[in-house]
Amino acid sequence: MTTDTEHSTDINLSTMRNQINSIDDQLIELWQERSRISKEVGKRRMASGGTRLVLAREREICDRFREALGEDGTQLALLLLRAGRGPL
């Protein structure tokens, strides 16, 4: 038999999982948008005679994510950078 407390907990967990799913959907959409924009920046930079990579910019992004999220932020930034420019 399920108690009222267990039923309430199940509903709260379900609500929180739905919130997580919604956030995940937003993150995926933002990831894809960021990747698309980053690829376009790279194309335009190279078309105007620039280099494929701007290491100072990549370092700036890694630093920003590390400051906000700690060491996991660095890993996230590296994944984002790779998605936008491809593997090195």
C-alpha cells in the first residue's frame, strides 16, 4: 500500500524530472545554436584570410567557464569549442 507521503514524493520527483527534461531540451537547443554560429564565425574568419583557430579566444572561453563552474567548466568549454570547430 502506498502512503500519502510516498505518493506526494512520487509526484514531486515526477515534477522535478519534467523540469530537468525541459532544461535539457533548452541546453540541447542552445548547444546546436552555439555550434552553428561558431562554425559560421570560423568560415567568415578563414574567408577573410584569418586562421582556423584563435587560441586566445579559446583560452578566454575556457577561463570564463572555469571561473563560473570550476574544473568541470573547463571540460564543458572544451566540448563546446570542439562542437563549433571540429576536432583539432
